[in-house]
Amino acid sequence: DVFMQTSWIGYQSNNPSWFFRRYNMSVNQWQGYNFARERTFLGGNVSGGGQFNNYWGLWMGFDWGMTNLSSTALRGGPSMKMPGNLGLSVDIDTDNRNSLQFGFGGGQRWNYNSSGRSKNVYFSARYRPSNAMNIRISPFYNDNHNDLQYVSTEEFLNQSRYLLGSVDQKTFGISVRLDYSITPNMSIQYYGQPFISAGRYSQFKLVTDPRADQYKDRFHILNGSEVRYEAANNEYFVDENIDGTNDYTFGNPNFNFRQFRSNLVMRWEYTPGSTLFLVWAQQRTGSDSSGDFSARRDLTSLFDMYPANVFLVKFNHWFSL
């Protein structure tokens, strides 16, 4: 249920100058409509960067989006107007000719109406001790606050009640990659990533008029006399009409998610066109509803979990006819 229009204009130079070896700049614009001819999104982007004469690289971007009409924010409910946003990003890379290369960067995003913000940072290190080996480690961290995160849909007085909440979510992970060519016909590849994320909810809201022009007219913030939490059941009870009777409930949406995934693959081309693969895949996954972020605690808990291991052998042979 979408048709869209985009435009792009860019400039690129590959001629070395007093400052840059090469650089490029671009401007983008986009907008979309649903089949009812309602505009659902409008935005744009300005970005640019290049490689300096010392072979370091710098890239920057700025993007913006206007108020959009989301058909997914209420998970099957009516479309809802969502605030637009502004975003900035920066990425810097060191000389990729060196055996040891670094990269770092991040971004910041602000939602209109003070309805949310997010930031992310990353760092990467790549080491090539020889032409046959490449090691890359990339940790990253994201911090997100969203005042209009979907929580639940409940029924009251034969009508659907769409509940949103303010969520503070923090995410941390590390990606590790190894490529090693033992011989021209035999290689080993490894990928692993521990990943942890925690989100804590507050300030629950009842959607009242999802298409209202004014941001604060789209919902009602439930106060202390309308919603209460019972730790014994790990649930929230809502008394919408404040008559002393619980009208409906919803589960505690706080979460802690932990996961580790890894793959180790050995590839051997024992004759031209014929290969043997040995694969070991491991996964550890766990979750709870505390909502408190602690990288040290969650990583320790992650590797204390019993893993699921998969071992795979793949064999193919080329028959010359």
C-alpha cells in the first residue's frame, strides 16, 4: 500500500587536490503515498565525504523526515501520525593500506515534539598480519529513547484499546571475524557476535485520536489512579474509568535479551571443482523482564547459558563427463 517518488543528485571527483585524493557529495529527497492518496512520509538527506591525501577517510551525513503517517505503529490498528526527526552521522577510517586499520563513528537522531532521541557509536579494528589472514573486531553501542513505542492492544467496552509507552533501550554487541587461508585450497572462516539489549518502559499512554494534528491530542497519558503494577503477577492493571474495578491488564513489557551466535567453517578444495565443508555453529539465547542494562552482568550470564551446537558436513564432487 505504497507508491513513492525519489530524486538524487550527486557530484564526484577522483582527481587528487591539495586536500583530498577523491571526494563525493549528494542530495536526496523522497516521499511516499498510500493508495488512498495520503502522504505517508517525506524526507531528505545531504551527505558527503572523501579520502584525504594521507589515505584517511571522512564521511558525514545529515537527514530529516517530516511527520509521517504510519500503518504499522499500532500493529494492525488504525494509521497514526508519528513525529518526524533529524539525524547526523560521522564515520572516520584510517589508512587501509596498513596492516592495522581502525574505524570509528556514530550518529545522533532527534524526534520532533521531544518524542524521542537515539545515539549510536562504533569502533572497528582490522589486522592483517599476512596476506593469508584478516582479523576484524567491531564493538558497537546504541542508546534509544522512544515515547511512542507500541506495548499492547486490549479490549474494553467492545472496543480496542491501543497502548503505547516510553522506552529507554540500550544495546551493546561485538562482532568478530577471522579469515585465514592455510593453503590456496584450504581456508578457515569464523564469525561470532555476543549481543545484549535491555529496555525499560514508563509513562504508558492510551491512543485517543491517532490522526490528530497536535501531537499531545493523539493520546492520553495514564496516571497513577488509572494504571498500577503488581510484581507478583508481573502485570499492569488498568482502571480506565476510575471506578475501582480493573478494566483490563497487560504484561510487563520490560525486557533483557541476550544472544551469542557463531559460525566456524573450514573449506577444502581437494580437487579442482570438488570441495569439503566442515561447519560448527553455536547459539546461546536468554531473556528476562528486568529491563536493567548491565553489560558485564549480561555478558557473564550469556556465556553461562547452555549452548545449542550444530555440526555440519557438506561434500560435493565434480564429475568430468
